[in-house]
Amino acid sequence: MSEAIEQRKGRALVGTVVSDKNDKTIVVRVETLVKHPLLKKYIRRRKKFTAHDPNNECAMGDKVKIIEFRPLSRNKRWHLVSILEKAV
């Protein structure tokens, strides 16, 4: 099933796992750099996404890749694709 998920169209984001306390759900914090229009400085923006982790294989601090998916619950619209780096 993971190969089918990787082939889907949609946004893919990379972030770190902030919480894995819920069953089959992880909370991923994604950081993006945005250039300020007036000051020309780069600002770090952070946003949290809830993603579906069907095998409960992620832990806090892992670097993961998530992709847009159909709504699974009220807040879950993302699906775990792969774990890029395990936490130490």
C-alpha cells in the first residue's frame, strides 16, 4: 500500500514528529522559510499537521515525509510516506 501512496499526486512535506501519543496518528511540525517583503529577511514559519501512521512506527523526533490524502477524521488529511531519519 505504501507504493500506491507514494505515487499519489498532491503536496508532500518534510517535518519532524512532535507527538505520537494517539493511536495510528502522529503530529508533524513543518518549518518553511519565507522572505519578508519589506525587510528582505528570512522568517521561519512553523505549522503542525496530523498524519495517519497505520503501523505506529514513528517516534518523537523522527524526520518524516507526509503527503496529502483524503480526509480520515476531523483533522487528519495527511498520510505518512516514509521515515527519513530516526531520532537518536
